[in-house]
Amino acid sequence: MRFVPAARVRTMPDPSETPSPLSAVGNVLKRQVSGVQEYTLLTVQAVVNLFTPPVYWSDTLEQMDSIGVGSLLIVVVAFLSIGGVLVLQTAAQFQRFGETAETGDAVSLALVRELGPVIAALLVAGRNASGIASEIGSMVVTEQIDAMRALGTDPTRKLVTPRVVAMVLVMPLLVAVADFVGLVGGFVVAHFTLRLGAVQFWTRAVNALDFGDLVQGSVKPLIFGFVISTIACHKGLRVTGGTEGVGRATTSAVVNSSVWMLIVDLFLAKILLFIFK
């Protein structure tokens, strides 16, 4: 005789178990506060690790090669075009007043003060923040991070600190290359469209810069590199949900690092302009 199992009784959800809107908002705020706390702790640990052994310099050099050399071609191609576009956009206005000779001044100031650090950082964030988050996130999903802890290796010291140091050291170099390449692209376009000579363009471009401009162009990449690398590492370490979580962390790392970098740039620009006004 065949046994037929009884149908499962479907119970209605208890209305008291449904979270209220206020509790849902509270849970979201708790997660955000927890994320800020974890990020702050991670950044402090990453910096403190530099002053206590062991320091993984070989990993730092490997990351410098991956971030710096790997991003070099993107930066060069992008800023050749950006420098040319700057000349095309400014030349139309300068020609109205017969001041085409000042094109070099405008391009130089725009690149060194703002466009060079910001756009180069956005390019680096798009390429490397996603790579850092996905790499660390994959290690979390495959339990390699837990294995490192079991073997007595600090994941923050081994994975986070080398990437933060590499990004901070490489960003100013990439921005310097970006500024120079942008000026080269601007000169090429200015030479063929405005008939400006090399001496006239480069002399005005160099003389337009003062000490404050150089400080702004040097300080911003350091801060941007720190923001991008720490956010990317933080997103990678917080991956949950398997491979889908890795994809979400990768997207979140690029978006958050880019947005926060622009927010930091606003305050940095205000502070530096106040100092070097």
C-alpha cells in the first residue's frame, strides 16, 4: 500500500515579526555606522603596520608595478586627448580677444591644479579599485583570508598595507606623467591650430605655475591614492554572498572611491587655495 504524505500546512506570517519602517531605517543606519567603524579601524591598522615588523616590501613593489606601470598607458592616451581638448576649448575664447598666447597658461594651470590629479585618480580608481576589491573579495569567498589568520598571518598587514603604500607612492608619479603628457597634447594642437611656437607655448606654461600650484598638484594625488586604496580594500574584505558578492563589491569599490575622492577634492581645494591664495 502506497503511503501518501500529508500536505504541508502553510502558516501565515505573524504580523508582529514584520519589521516596522522605523526599525528598518534603524538597521540601515546601524550597518552604515558599522561600516564607517570598520573602515576607520582598517585605515588606522594599515598605517600603524608600517611602523611595526614585518613589512612586506616585496608585495609593495609588486603592487607598485601592477598599479603604476599597468595604469601608465591609460593615463598617457587619456591625457594626450585631454590636453588637446583643453586647447580647442580655450582657444576659441582667446581668439575673440586676440590673446591666443595665453593658451599655454590656461592649459598648464588647469592640468596641474585640478584636471591632472582628479582625472588621473578617476582612471586609476576605475582600473585598480575594481581589481583590488575583486582580488581580496575572491580570497574572502574562497576562505583564503581565514587560512591566513589560522597560519598566524595578519591579512591587513599582508594584503592591505602593501596596496595602500603602493597606491600612495605611485599616484604622484602618474599625475606628473599625466600633466606632462597633457601639456604635450595641448602643444601639438596649439601648434597646428593656433600656430604657436614651442618656445612661446612652453615658456608661458612653465612661468604660469607658482609654488602653490605645484603643492596642490602634489598633495592631492597622495590623498586620492590613500582614499582609493583603503576603500577598495575595505569593500573587498566585507564581501559576502559568494561570487555575486564579489561583483557587488567590485562595483561598489569603484563608485564609492570615485565619489569620496571628489568630495575630498572639494575640501582639499578650499584648504589649499586658502593657504596659497
